Amino acid sequence: MPETKRDVVLEINKVYKSFDDLEVLKGITMEVKRGEVVAVIGPSGGGKSTLLRCATTLEKVDAGKIVIGGDVLCEDGVYCDKKLEKQIRSKFGLVFQNFNLFPHFSVRRNITEALIHVHKKSKEESEIICSQLLAKMDLTEKADAYPCNLSGGQQQRVSIARALATNPEIIFFDEPTSALDPELTKGVLNVIKELAKEKMTMVIVTHEMSFARDVADRIIFMDGGVIVEEGPAYELVTNPKQERTKAFLAGY
Amino acid sequence: MGSLQSTLIQLLQGFKFTFGIFFFTLIFSIPLGLLVSKGRMSKIKIVSLIFQLYISILRGTPLMLQLLLVYFGPYYIFGVNLGSIQLGPFNYRFIATIVAFSLNYAAYFAEIFRGGIQSMSKGQYEAATVLGFSKMQTYFKIILPQVVKRVLPSVSNEIITLVKDTSLAQVLSVTEMFTKASAAASAQVSVIPFIVAGAFYYVTNLIIEQILNRVEKSMSYYS
Ligand SMILES: Nc1ncnc2c1ncn2[C@@H]1O[C@H](COP(=O)(O)OP(=O)(O)OP(=O)(O)O)[C@@H](O)[C@H]1O
Ligand SMILES: [Mg+2]
């Protein structure tokens, strides 16, 4: 595969984050190129969610730099103004472990609400986008249903559609299948696989090792607030270099 | 028969005020309660404490005492005579009643709203944030509608209590229905006016209950 110079969608540089006395991120540096799928794996409490939450503005870093889609969210721990922050938020999507759909909105409105009221698209255009995404998620007939009447797998696919609707440059997933029964995870993983084929840029925190190995281009192994090891997905899973990585993978 | 008719007419005249107290108290105490709950949840310790104290005092003392304080307080404490105030059709007695009721009910509503707001999961705010909704949009589109559904049963309770509490305005000689019923009862040496008044309160609450049930049902499409 000829490696052309692709641009960088996400740049994280020497990011530090503490909660009171607990240092959770201890100088994380990583890059995600356009079209790349990066899986983040590691033991519980290693700081994977915190890293994702920092990248998605839900937590503020103490030090370091984060650049998304060419816009600098923070540098040396100093954040950009609200206006740029809002612009940056339109460049990424986030899929939560427990979906966080809006229960009082129909599936359609969950997807179109931000399009209409944040991105100022017309109702018609928003609904066209919504229908296309629902078709892709195999949920066309659920457009008027409410989240409480959907299975967990369907809810997670709606939340993926909601994240995709605003046409982000990158999507973050935090354990998208951990809240699901095993038989429901497959549908969600298939959707993510589809997105990978379409060269959607994605960062996926996951405990699904075989999925990470097969779908991700690259895997980052995090433990104790640092990146212990990273490399091409297949290589890292089948032939880890670091002892900690080996020990972790041995559990799977 | 003639006396029953005149009783009905008197009570209906009183009912205007009963309904007025009920209506204006709701109009003022619900937004005020929302503000008080905001203050109570303030991250600034002293602000939160002040509102906590407010809620605690208004819930911890009799409403009747609060009515008397609001009515007599300005004159007895500050020597200010407000007795001649008149706002349109409303005299000082009525205004003092509305003020006391609104302050009191705001304290109860504030605690109900706080419970509702705090029961919302952090995930709802976070999902709204990453989708780009502003704080205002998040509050009015995402949070408040869900809070309304959650607090409705408790708010309904307060509303029904309020209908009955209006009778406390008797201590300020507001000519609401209960005052009228008492007067009619002693003039006629009969309990009939009380029974009729009771029926009025009951029917009013029956109607309110129906309306609230309907509102609750209209929000039952999700859980
Ligand atoms: N808001 C917070 N306040 C205090 N401590 C926190 C907070 N969020 C996370 N932590 C702590 O930070 C550490 C890292 O948590 P994090 O959720 O990032 O781990 P994780 O790698 O995602 O783990 P898991 O695989 O269990 O999801 C943990 O020790 C956690 O208790
Ligand atoms: Mg996590």
C-alpha cells in the first residue's frame, strides 16, 4: 500500500491530567491521521476514558496540547476561546458506552436536533441526512420510535448515527459495546467495521481484542496513565514487545 | 331553599378570591421556585447556604404565621403603612396573601425541582455538550422537559394542597371562600355552608386532578 502523506486529524502532545491528587494522564502523546482507525486498549483505570474525555472537551487537561482538525483546542494547558471551542466540537463525534440518547426525543429527533439547532440546517435537509444514516444503520423503520423502545444494540446504533450526522472529521468511541449483551455487540461492531471501510477516522476504546486486531490500523496500549506500547494492530496483538502488554493480552 | 341559594352566591363570590390566590401563587411560585433551586444548587457556598436557610425556614414554620408576618411586618417592624395600597382590583390584604403564599410555595417547589434536576444523569449534559448545544439550549431542550416529567407527581401534590391551603387566607380576612363559609355558617347557625364549601374544594381538586392526569399521560410516551 503506497503511503501518501495524509493529514493529521488529531494531535495530542504531552497531555497531563489529574483529579485532585490522582494523576491519571502522565504525558500522553499521540497522533491520528485522516482515515486511520486507532484502538486504545488497556486495563481498567489506566486512563483511557479520561484521555477520550479530554480530547472531546468533557474534561480539561492540566498541561499539554490538543489539536483537532487543525484547530488548537489547548496549548500548554491553556484553552482556546468559546467560539473556537464550539467550532472544534463540530469536528468530532463521541459515542458513549451507555449511549446517552435523549429519551424524550424520537430517534429521528435525536439525530436531527443538533443539525437543525446547532448547525442551522433546514428541517428538510436534516431529515434527509437522518434517513440516509438510519438506512445505513438498518434502523429505517425505527425513525419514529423512542429510545426506551429499542434494544441496547439499536440504541447504540442510533447514537452512532447521531454522532455521524454532523459529518465530523473524527469519531471517538468509549467502549461502545460494553453495555450490551454479547449477541447485540455484533451489530454495533459491524457498523463500526463498515465505517472503517469507508475510511472514517476513528479512535475506539475497546475490550474487544479480536475486533481491535481486525479493524484497527493501529493499537495503543495504555496503562497507569502512559502509553506503554503502540504499533500496527495485528503486530501488537500477536507479538507484543513490552512485558505489561504481554501480561494484559494474556488475559484474553 | 332561599338560604342555600344565598349561601351558594356568597361562596361563589368567595371562590373568586380562592381561585385568585391559587392562580397567582402558582404563577409566581413556580418560576421563583426554579430560581431558588438554582440558588440552592449554587457552587458558591454562601449563596447555597442562604437559599438552604430560606427553604428551611419557610418549610419549617407555619404558613399562617408567614401570612401574618408579611401582612403586619412592614408596619410593626418598619413603621411603614402599606394598608392603603391598591393594585388594580387587588387590595393590600390580597397582595400580602399572594406574597406569603408565593414565598412559601417557592420553597417547596425549589426542593422538588432540585431533586428533579439532580436526578438527571451527567451523560445527558455531556451528550448535549459534545453535540454543540449551548448551555441555554441544553437546559431548555434537553434537561427541563425531562425534569418536568420527573417532578410532575410531586408538583401535582403541592398544587392540590395549595387549593386547600388558600383557606388560610382567612387569618388576613381575605374574603375567600372559607371566610365566606364561616360567616354564613355562624349567621345561619348551620354546618351547611361548610359542607357546600367542602364540595367546592373537592370539585375544584377533582378537575385539577383530571387536568394533571392528562398532562402526565401526554408525557408517558417515554420512560
Ligand atoms: N471525575 C473523576 N474524578 C476523580 N477521579 C476520576 C474521575 N474520572 C476518572 N477518575 C479516575 O481516573 C482513573 C482513570 O479512569 P478512567 O475512567 O480514565 O480509566 P479507564 O482506562 O477508562 O478504565 P475502564 O477500562 O475501567 O473504563 C481511575 O482511577 C478513576 O478512578
Ligand atoms: Mg473507561
